[in-house]
Amino acid sequence: MLGIPLISDYIHKVVKPQVVADRVDFLNYYATSLLLALVALAISAKQYFGSPIQCWVPMEFRGGWENYAEDYCFIQNSYYIPFTEQIPDELHERRDQISYYRWVPIVLALQALMFFAPNYFWNIFYKETAIQPQGIVKEAKKCSTLCGHSRDTEIRNLAEYIGDTVSVFNSPKSFRLGFARSGRNATMLYLLTKLFYVINIIGQIYMLDHFFGGSYIQWGFQTLKDVIYGKEWMESSIFPRVIMCDFQVRRLGNVQRHTVQCVIMMNMINEKFYLFLLFWFIFIGICTLINFVYYLFLMCLSRARERLVLWNINKHEWQLSGFHSGDMKRFVEDFLRPDGVLLLKFISEHVDARISRDIVNELIRIYAKQQNLSTENDSKQTLNESSDEKALLTNGKMNKYGNFGKNIKSFYSSKGGLPIPSQISCSPLYGTGYESAPALEDFVDGTLPIGQRARARIMQSQDQSTDNFCGSPGSQLRQNTPTEV
């Protein structure tokens, strides 16, 4: 990108755009941090490997005396006095000390790290969530390069994988597990990252104002006003180009005090850069704050998430599927959840709005199909429960088994722990176990399509539960944690 050896490679490998962030995040962690790092590198090269200061010394200074005076004035505090004023005779009156310019490269480097820190926090912890947004966004990008039947197939597979990922966890067994699989943890983590960006930019503006003596913000607006009205750019006390420096020299047992006048050329560059940086920070701060408030309302208000999904669906297909407003609310709250909406935002941001709409429409068809199957299964289960209870009452075995007959409904119902025996005998899965289910961990490289992975995971879970009830040996149930694509 910059054509500089090693530095360009480092930028491409470490400081690179992320697929799980939006444009405002990009301005913070990439554009601003890279700008600060490059300026810090340029200023440090001038200060530590060039001539940061040059002093006008008396004629009697010979040889290394001039170099000594320049080095001393650079590392020690100096002061600024306008040419319209006289140099005070008293030393304590020379109190306008200027020492910040030595710390400019270090402060800029720390600022660059602070802008990158929220993104580093997000990249570490989002991989621990139940969803895998980076892999899903990459698969969506692959779909955008396809066309025709292959494109429709890949979108269908991706929608099945998203639906399986965001809606498979319904009954947390502990608080920690429930939080990790609640469908909200990635959203909460992303909102926390946005909050870190807001705190960072506000803190950096305050830090710069304190770094320059408490008048940095006022100086910036006053200088901008002078530039707009065409006034001459005056030298300021914050970024003086000509400074005064006092130092002492021992000569034959006597201590002699000298006052020299020095020029700091870098302050001319610092002045322009920090004027730009002030208003850049204000612009970034406003954008980041608005972006944080937008995501806060979007992810915390269910109505806002519903409207976002409605903008991405085909209303004709929605009506054909028999959806109503209540169904849409349940689809967003119980099926997609906030993490699913966040995934759709990432896809729309980094891939294409059309791909996002196609995935949402496919998710609606999947949800409608699941709801219809769930209704049919509940009806069959209710009929089977009634027939089993009547058989037990007819045979007169209620007294023999005590309260077992009274509690059989709760034991074998949909709320109980086991399916009804009549259901197992007539189940299409009975006796047809998935004997060679592929291990999902073997296909991290993407050789097995997402849709087949999702179907294999679901069939394997169903077959294992059926085999365990019937007493047949079964393979260990694999964990339903989605792998990275």
C-alpha cells in the first residue's frame, strides 16, 4: 500500500480491514490509528535522527559548544517570549515552559494503540461466541460471485447454516452457558466495543487539551476562525517556532549563565497537523457517538429489529407463506434474535444488500417450514398420548403401578424427558441410524458445504437420541458448536 518494505507487509498482516466491523469502526481502528502511527514515525525520525532544533549562539562558542547548547536546549525545558516583549531579568518570571515537543512521537504512538485497542478486544472475544460472523460473511461474499442455480443453492445452504447457528440453543442449563448461547452475547459484545470507541475518542480529546496546557481546543477554533476570515497565521504560544533557552557553563571555577535563541522547525509541522487532528477527532467522535446510539436502539428495541428485517424481505413471498405481524415478531425474537440481525447487518455492510435480502427471504421460508412441522408433530403427539393413557386404564394396571398411570402424561409428554413409545415405533428415524455421520471438525477448510454440515448435525442429533432410548449402541453425540468456515 505504501511501497515501504516491511512496513507495508506489517500493515497488510496486522492492521487490516476486518469483515466483522462497519465503516465507523474502520475509521477508528484502521484509518485513524494508521494515520497516527505514520505521523509518529515521521516525527521521531526527524527528532532522533535529524536536527530537531537549531540555536543562535554567541561568537565565543566554538567547536562543540554550539552542539552542546542545541542538545541541552532540546532535552531541557525552554520558554516562549514574543518579540514584542522584553526578556524578564528574574529567572522565576521565565515560567512559560515548553517541553511537550520531545514527547510528541511517543504520545502519537500511544494514541494509535488506543484507537486500535477496541478492535483488538472485539477480535479476541467474538470468536468465543456461539456464532461465527467472519466465516458467514466470507461465505456470503462467495455467493455474490455466483449466479443462477449455484447461487441459489449456496444462499439456501448459507441460510440453513445461519438458522441452525442462531436458533439451535433454546434451553440453557447454566447461567454461563445460557449467556454464551443466548442469541445476544455477540450483540452485547459489539455494543461494548462501540462504547469503548466513544470513550476512547472523548478521552483522547481531553488528553490532548491537557497535554498542550489546557488551551488546545480554544486555540483550534480560534485558528480556524482566523483562517476562514483571511487573517494572517500568527505564531502561537502553544506551537512556538522560536524559543528561548537558559543554560549554565562552568569556566575556571566560575558558573556563567547563557541565554540563547533557538528555532524548532518541527513545530511548524506540528501546528498544522494538530489543527487537523482536533477537527478530525471531533468528526470521528460525532460519527462514533451517532453510530453507537443507532446500534443501541437497533439491538435493544425489538420493534427496530423487526423494521430492519421488513426492509430486507419480499412482501409478496411473506404474504404467500401465511405470515402475519405476530409471526414476524416471533421470527425476529425467537428465531433470528439480536445476533442474527447483527449477522445480517455485517452481510449487508461488507457484501451486498441483495445477498442480505435473499438470505432473509430464505430464512423466512425455513422458519415457516419449521413452524408447520412443529404444529403437525404436536398434533400427532397429543393423539398418541391419549391412546396410551386409554390402554393403561383399560387393562386395569393403574393400581398395580401406583401413581405411574397418573403421571404418565407428564412423563411421556412433550414437556417430559422421553418420547412416547408409540412415537418411536412409527418414527421415520427408527432403525435407520446415521451410521457414517461426518465429523464437522474434519471440514473446516470448506470441503463440505454449509448446508450439508447443518443437516448432518441435526440428523446426527436426532438419530443419537432415538438409538439411546431404544437401547441400541450409538456414537457419542457431537457438540453442536458451529465451526469457523
